[in-house]
Amino acid sequence: MISLLQSILSILTIAEFFLGNFANVFIALVNCIELFKRQKISIAHGILTALAVSRIGLLWLIVINWYGIVFNPDLYSLEVRIIISMAWTVSHHFSNWLATSLSILYLLKIANFSSLLFLHLKRKVNRIILMIMLGTSVYLVFCLALINIDGKMQGNGYEGNFTWKTKFRDIMHLSNMTVFTLDGVIPIITSLTCFVLLIFSLWKHLKNMQLSGKGSQDPSTKVHIRAIQTVISFLLLFALSILAEIITVWSFESLRIESIILCGQVLAALYPSCHSCILIWGNKKLKQDFLSLLWQVRC
């Protein structure tokens, strides 16, 4: 029997699922249509498209997990648990690192620093983004291998095998959790660094504008502010996502309290759904296309 709290949390999860899918499908469709029309796409819109696809997968996995918790707890056999964990890791990894790449792109495209290193990075921005995604993909393969080994070792433990494998199983599980944590911590530290540098760049720009006697509402200031708003929204929602992961993992591993796990699911779904809505509103082209769609629906 589903309790009232579980019903409320389930409604919130489904609402976030539909909102997030609408926002991410909209982003992907608009950019794909633009690609077919012009036969080219900017790196920013390419990242947004890949980010939208990864978040659609992430939202579906959250709903599958919700269904298994509420309606079909027997769904989680060892094989299914490993497959869902690996799929979650892939979607979550690309969602995090593509959003982080977007923060790096905003920094290199918008910020103004006289450092020779920064100017060199600014010229090589496309190559830097590609290297980041390729490098983190190698890390992802390592994560997936650890998840597979850890899952099988945990399964052996549940079957009653308490030989010398027990110590190795515990080491593998700790390694898996450490790698999983780093895959979340590194992107948020990188994005936080981009945020701080954007703030510093804006401060320098405003100071130069004051010294030259010009107003502060120039195009560069507006672009800085819009980029800062996008990055800070990512940081806040990503922090909630990490909190959700901690709640979900610890509850599933030890407490196994369904309501706490569902709370974690609600918080986890906020990140891929709400941040995509913010990206639409913060991108001039996506915002215009969205308002045009609303106008057509109203008419």
C-alpha cells in the first residue's frame, strides 16, 4: 500500500520527468533543425544538444528507479542492478561534464584577461572542450569497469561467500564509491572556479567602464551577467543532485527506507529538468523559439 508521502513524492517525480523531457527534447529538436538547415552548428549549441540527450536518459532512469522502488521491488536482481547502475553512471557522467564544459566555454568566450595562458586557451577553446570530453570518457570506462566488478563481488557476498574475497569485495566497493564521488566533485569544483573567474572578469570590466566614464549596461556586462546566472544555477542544482545521490546511495545500501530514497529521487530529478529550463531561458535563440512555440499554441 502506497502512503500519502510516497504518493506526493511520486507525483513530484512524474511532474519533473515530464517537465524535464519537454525542455530537453525541445533543446535537442531546435538544435537538430538548425543543424539540418545550415549544415553546421556552434560548439555551444552542440554541447546543449548532447547535454539534452544525456539528461533525457537520466530522467528515464530516475523514473525506472522510482517504478522499481514503489511498484516492483523484485525488479532489482543483481544483473538489473548492475545494468541500471552502469546506465545511470553514463548518463550522469555526460550530464555533469557537458554542463561543466558549457561553464568552461562561457569563461573562455566571455571573460577578458590579459594573461598569455588565458589568451592561448581562448584561441584553442574548441580543442580544449574536445580534449576534456575525450579525457573524461577514458575515466568513465574505468568507472564502468569498477561498477561491474563491484556489483559482481557484492552479489557473491549476498550469496554467502565469506572467504578471502570478502576483504577484496569491500576494497572494490570503497574504490567504486570514491571514483563515483570524484566524478561529481571534480565537475562542481571546475564550474565553481569558472564562476569565480567570471565574477572577477565582470568586476574588472565594470571598473574599466567606470574609469572611462561609460555606463555599466553595455553588451559585455549583460553577457557576463547572463553567463554567471547560468553557471550559478548549474552549481546550485548540481549541489542538490549530489545531496540526492548521497541520500539515495546511503538509504539504499543501509537504511532501505522507501520514503527517504524517493526524496532523493525528487531532488535528483530537479537537476536535469530545472537546469534545462534555465538554459532555454538564458539562451537568446532557444528563448525566442520557445516563445514562438507558446504563441502558436495559444493561437
